[in-house]
Amino acid sequence: MRLDASTLHDLGPEVSVPGYDRSAVRTGIVHLGVGGFHRSHQAMYLDRLMEQGQALGWGICGVGVLPSDARMRDVLTAQDGLYTLVLAHPDGSLEARVVGSMVEYLLAPDDPEAVLEKMADPQVRIVSLTVTEGGYNTTGVGSFDLTEPGVVADLRPGAVPRTVFGLVVEALARRRARGVPPFTVVSCDNMPGNGDVAADSFTAFARARDPELGDWVAGNVRFPNSMVDRITPGTSDAQREEVARRFGVDDGWPVIAEPYAQWVLQDDFGLGRPPLEDVGVQLVADVEPYELMKLRLLNASHQCMGYLGMLAGWTFIHDACQDPAVRELLLGYMTEEATPTLAPVPGIDLERYRTDLLARFSNPHVRDTLARLCVDSSERMPKFLLPVVREDLAAGRDVTRAAVAVAGWARWAAGTDDAGQELELVDPRADALRAAAREDDPLAFLRLRAVFGDLADDERFTGPYRRALASLAEVGAAATVQAAARGTLR
């Protein structure tokens, strides 16, 4: 049955559907960058609140910023904003819920004025973002890049905004001019201090446009930090067909996710917020301990297994993580290298968290790909794994497992796996990475200082890195992982 508002209550009993009146939901949040993760996470939490009879004034207007978001526009428009969220449990059971918290969708390239006026509407009190780790337009040293072509175009007098920066800042300028208090900007992207990064980027853009406006943004707009977590792979055609077969729902873009979800959010909002604590969101004063835990254990572990797993010929995360040597390497990295860099995390047992991560990675029914972990590596490694290396080196601790992961990245970036199959490199620095990975000098890759800083100068890191790189070339990824896991890498 085709999914839309008219068929919602005709679906079978095995599909949970909104029990609240969606016609009573009013938009209070505009979300830029609607993808699978937003729909499995933030929108899901709002849907849970609405199911409890709360937060009907906090409906979501999704916004696509890129022309490539046209397909999402078409699907969600045809389905009245509805979509199916399917949780894939480790035992193979599937749990389906139609999420109803998104009540509008706009595509900025179609009608930027409609997006601007939506964000300028006093009813909108939060603008949230999932625009990827690299979407905040920062340089290698963390400053906002005013030379980026889209930013240059948006800063021209009278320009129609096209970037997320142009859109958000113009909406804030309109609110300021109309005497409407500014909305709160909530980054839901996976990076340290995401609210702080967002504040720096949007304020820098505003100052470049008008110094007085920039000062107003800096002094009046709230940018809370957050930590978000739910493994949500891209939806395949096979999964779309399975949703139709198992649940009788003809959904153009369902979302498949693991059962686990976590959202830790700094409680710093200028115009109020939904009562998210009522559906399990942790509202805290300081997000940093939680975000470092997740980035250095979960995300860095993804980097550890992504490149090595693809070199060994595996396709899915669970394929790699069900291998005993990979599990041993990951557990050793998390326990011996990552955890010592973490402060205590309130309410979290780190030993159990590490064990739970291995179980989550091993879930064969989520079918998350290793290739997804390897996208935009040069944006991810410096945020996830390399800070662990630097802190361990400063404390005199071993960094062998992290060095093996980086060597795996270098070997992978050269372009073929251990069986000679070509590997696709999707990265903003793809040309530089591939060229360095193919040089005869084993340290050429580490000399990409925009990524690695001065790590190439530290023998405590380059020693195990060289050994791992040589082992990968001589015996392949599987044998190298076994040696590293056993502590016999020579």
C-alpha cells in the first residue's frame, strides 16, 4: 500500500502509526540537511513526544539545501512527510514505525525565499542541521574559509543565498530587522564541539557580510553542543523491497537503523525547546565527556576497521567485526589507547559501553557498509582517531593499534584491495591522498600536514606505522590485523 496521509490508518497492525492528529502539528523546527540519520534520530524523538500528546508545536519542516536533495523532496512530498523507520534487531526481527513529526519539506534551490521566510517565521524557534562533518567550511586550522566559491557568491551584495550559511544568516538578519528574537541553531553533526564549530562558522559568515550583524549573532544566537548516535546506513533497493514485502508499505525512502539511539544535548536554548528529556534525551550542562567517548570509541573504531576491512575484501561492518582478530584489535584500541584519553562520563560504564559497541557493530541485520565509513576520511580521521594518537604520545602511551589503522588508510587510499580490486576514494582531498599513498617514500602519506600535522616527525608513531605499512604490502590486511591484535607485528 502506498504510504501517505490517506492510507496511514489502513496499514496492517504490524506497523505502528502516529496516534496523534497530524493536522494539529505546527512547525517549530526547521531542519537543514534531511537524510537517513535525521529521520532515524531527531525526527524519531519528536515523533515519540507527539505520541505522548506533547510537543505538537514542535513539528519539523525539512529543508534540502542541495539540488541532489530533489529526490528526497519528491518522496516526502508524495508521502505527506511520512516515512517508515524500521529497527533491525540482532535476532533478525524488524520493528516498523511510520514517523509523523515532519509536516513540511522545502527544497532551497527551488524556492530559497520560501525557506528564508519559514526560518524567519516567529513560530520557528530552532533551526537544526545535519550537513556532515565537512559541511561547516572550515580550513585545516579550524577557521572559516571565506574563499569557498559558494560562500563568495553568497556574500555578494543582493545575492540569493544558496549555502547553508547564506540561508541561515539571511533568516537571522530578517528576524533582527523585524524585532523577532533569533532561533537557536542546533548542530546534529558528528564532530567535537559541534555547536561551537557552528557558532564560529555562522558568526564568521555574518561578520563578513556585515560586522554589526556578526556581533549581533555572536551576542544573541545560541548554539548548543550535542552528541548524536544511531547507526543508520543508507537505504538499499533490497531493503525498500523488503519493507514492502514484510509490512505491506510502499515507501519510496524508508529508513533502516539499529535499535540503539542516544542524544546528549546541552540545555542552552533561547526560545524554549521540546521536553526531550521525557523521551530519553539527556539534557546536560556539558556535552564534551559524552561526545569524546563516542568520537574516540565508536567513530574511531569505525576508522580502525573500515580501511582494513575493505582491504581484506569484506563489504559490511558486521563481516569485519565478527572476525575474532578484528574484534581483538578493536577492543585493544578502545581499552588501551582510547579510554585512557577520556575523562569520566557521568552515568556511563565505559567497559560496558565498549562491549556494547562490539555487539552493535556485529549486528548482521543493519547491513551497514564499510565503504560508508571510508567516505571523507580526511575530515573524519583528524576528528576521531588522530586526537587519541596525540594525547597518547604526550602521555608516553603506546599507539600501535592506531598506527595500524592509519597505515590501513594509506594502503586503501592507493586504490586497490588485497585481491587487486579497485577501491573508490570519496574525499575532498582525494587527489592528494592518492598521490601520496602511491609514492615510494613510506612516510609520504603522513607528510600531508593539513591532515596529520607533525606526526611524520615522531618516531614513536612512524615506527609502528612503517611496520604496519610493510606488513600490509607483504602479507595483506587479514594477516596484519592478526599480528597487531596479538602484539606480534614486526
